[in-house]
Amino acid sequence: MRFSTRLLLVQLATVVSVVLVCAVFFLLLAVQQLRAESESSALNIARTVAVDPDVRELVAAFSEDPGTPDAAQLRDGALQALGGDISARTDALFVVITDDQGIRLAHPNPDLLGQVVSTPFADVLAGKEVVDWERGTLGESARAKVPIYPVAGLRPVGEVSVGFETASVFDDLPAVLAAVGLAAVGAVGLATLASVFMRRRWERVTLGLQPEELTALVQNQAAVLDGVDDGVIARDTDGVIRVCNATAQRLLGARDPVGRTLAEAGVPTAAVARIDALAATLAAVDIGRATGVDAGADADGIPIDGHLLYLDVRAVRRDGRELGDIILVRDRTDLIALTERLETVRAMTNALRVQRHEFANRMHVAAGLIDAERVTDAREFLSDLVERGSVDFPVENLDLVSDPFLQAFLGAKALETGERGVRLGVGDDTQIHGAIRREEDVAAVLGNLVDNAVDAAVHAPAPRWVLVSLLDDGDALVVTVADSGGGIAPGTDVFARRRSDAEDDAVHGHGIGLTLSREIARHRGGDVWVIDPGGPDGDGAVFGARLPDSVGGAGR
């Protein structure tokens, strides 16, 4: 049985139980009220009869007579007529009048006149009024007994007993029962409608999930949100964040995001704009597909606080009902850094391949001289190799770079640029006294600046060149990269991120290279900037970069 059905039955059982308890309680109150009304009526009638002057005088006269009153005389007496008249007018079961000995002076049954009453009368003759339910010769009744005092005396000389039949007392009970029953049925009906509405509301709010399923869902959500490296944000249809894991808060810098919108949570404007754009694109996509319609991941990423973030927005729907969307935040900074490292390795591998090829050619020359028995020439050739060392990289002034990492890196880049018709050189003012550390950041920033300079130079007329100058400033590495390209067009922001599918206009930087380089440098406390934009009438642009904590002590 579904939980909502069980809940409905429990609610109905609770309501029925409460209604039954209330109905019984009201019925008891109604019975008590009817009893009290009948007792009060009997008492009032008895008091009225007891204070009647004629009754007081006649009863006092019978009480003064020591003998027993004659029954025949009582049947035709004034007291019997008075009692019968009062009983007829008040619908009382009986009106009984006695003397101080309890002898009936008036009674509905004339045969009992002159006899002692069947119920106790001592308390009444002692001056007390008695109201009670008793069984007498006429059956059970609600009765009131009131003492009768003489006109000029303080000692009771008789009593008046007025009673109402039990059936007459509860004549109104069926109507009360019907009213209580209708109220109970109405209450149960309203409770049933309310319970059905609550059940439907419950199933709508919980999407038909049962408590066990909700528990499993919470467990799965906690496991997924805390177990993935990606940031996850869930928003409702109003854009209010309902779920946000710690990774998303850290990457986007969100503050107490749950219950707020992205902007209210302090998410950077660039990220909010990109998410809104993706959400708008998602809204235009065919929604007839399954839950989790993908609007397409952000192709370029957004640099935020030294991280390159990729955003993905997906719609969440269940049974054709739109519930909001899910925002996935992926940190691709490490991936880009790894890509740069692999690019460096690839460049160096190509350089080693060229060196190996050149070295093999030289060995073939030496072997040829030996095979031709030109031993003297072979010795001279090998001696020359020993003096000149290994194969030189095609980089002018490379000997000014003392760090082996930078030598290898610039040499590998020179081989690549040479294949594109661009000559790579080192500036005369290059001077580095220590060893390079944080090679990944240096390779990423320097590699991007060189690649962008080569891209600009290849579109310029010959001679095509790129000049790199390297200086150390304490523990900081200062880099300048100049090229022979056409410079930066006025009004162009080379650090503005452009989509990877944008047309390459041969301007320095496209996509995310320069933007990411600046983010990497600023994350270390440095920066990347344009020293000279150049122009059509002069040389190309000149870029500068400062990378703190990138130069250590001399040597390695």
C-alpha cells in the first residue's frame, strides 16, 4: 500500500475517532441537560404548589387531625382536583401532596389516596428540598419534593412531589441524536475531502515518491554531490537555488546560496550571464525529450579567480512537468595546464627528434669517411664535433639563457616556428641568475605569448621574427615577447575571451590563451599586459609578463 494511501486512512481513522468521541461527549451533555431541565421543571412546579395559600391551609388542616383522612373524601377534595389540573397543564407524570405523616392527600391514582407514599419523605419534612430520580408506584421518574409550610408556622406540615416520566424527559433526544449525527457525518465528509486533497498535494509536491524513495534519493544526492569533483547547482523554476554542493560554492565564490538566486549569492556576473544565456538556449530546445535536456556545454569556459570553468545547463522535468534546471560547473584549469605541459613535452620531443636525426646524419658521415679509409678526415670531423658540442637550436643568443629548461623550451619552440617561416630569437638584454621553478606556469604563459606572436608574424611580410627577452627580478621572472606582425587593431581587447568558433582575425590572441595566461599570472600575484600595441606603420605588438616565485637560487 502506498504511503499516501496509508496516510489517508490514518487521517480518516483519526478524524472518525475524534468525531465519535465528540459525538458521545455531546450526547452525554445533551442527556444531562435534558435531565437537568426536567428536574428544574419539577422543582419549580413543586415550589409553586407548595406556596399556594389554599394548599398550605388544607394540608395544615389534615396534619392537625390525628386520624387518617378518609379516601372517599380525598377523591372529591380540592387537593385532588388541584393536583390533577396541574398534571394536565404541565404534562407531569404526577403531582402528589402528602401530610406530615406521608399520607397521600392527592395522587393520580385515586385508589392510593389515604396511604403512605412509597418513597422516603423524612428529609423533606425536615425542611429540605429533594431533587432525584426515583422509582415509585408510577415507575421511574425525575421528581422534585418540596416541603409545605403552614400559613403561620415554621415547621413543615406536608410535602409536594412532582415527577416527569423518563420517556417524556427524553422526547427531544432523537432530535439531538439526529443533529449530532448530521454534524458528525459532515465533519467526516469534510475531513475526507481534506485528506484526499492533502494526499494529492503530497503526491504533487513529492512527485509521487514515497518516503522510502525520498530517503534513498537524499542518500544518493548526498553521495553524488559530495563524491564528484564537479560543481552542481539545482534551481527551481523561479531561478532560486535549492541545492548547491561545496565544489560549486568554492568555484563560483557563492555565499550561502541555498534560497537565493545566483546574483544574490555573489556569483560573478560573467558566470551569471553565461548561465542565463545557456538557460535561454535550453528553453528554445525541443522539450519533448527525456529529463535532463542538454543545452550544450560552454565551449570556451570562463576564467574566474585563476580557474577556467566550463558551464553546462540541463533542464529537469518529470512526467511532462518542468521542475527547474541543473547547472554543472567543471574546473578545467588542471586540464589546460596538463595540455600546456603536454605541448611542452611535444615540442621538446620534436626537438630531440631533429637532434637525433642530425646526429645520425653526422654519424653516417663519420662512418663513410672510415669506410673510404679516410681515417685522418674522420678524426678531424669527430674532433670538430667534440669541440662544437651537440646540435645547436636555431635560436639567436640562446647562450644568454643559462637555465636548461628555458633553453630546451625555447629551442623546441624555435624548431616549430622555423617550420612556419618565423625566426625565434633571444633579446640581448636577457639575463637570468637563478634556476626556473614552477615550470608548468612558466611554460603555459611563455608558450602562449610565443604562439600568439608567431600567429601574428606569419601574416606579416618577411622577415618574420619573434624576439623573447627574459630577466629575473628577485624571485620573479619578467618576460617580454615582441613580433614582426601587424600589431593590435585599435579598440581590440586581446584579453577578452572569444568563442573557439569565432573567426580568427590574425590578431594576437584568440579563444582563451591570453585570458588564461593572465589568470595564471595574476593567481601568482603577477600579471600579463600589452607593452606596445604596435601598428600598421611600425613593428608588431610587444607583450609583457611577470611571474612571481618563478626563479630560485643559482643552479639546480
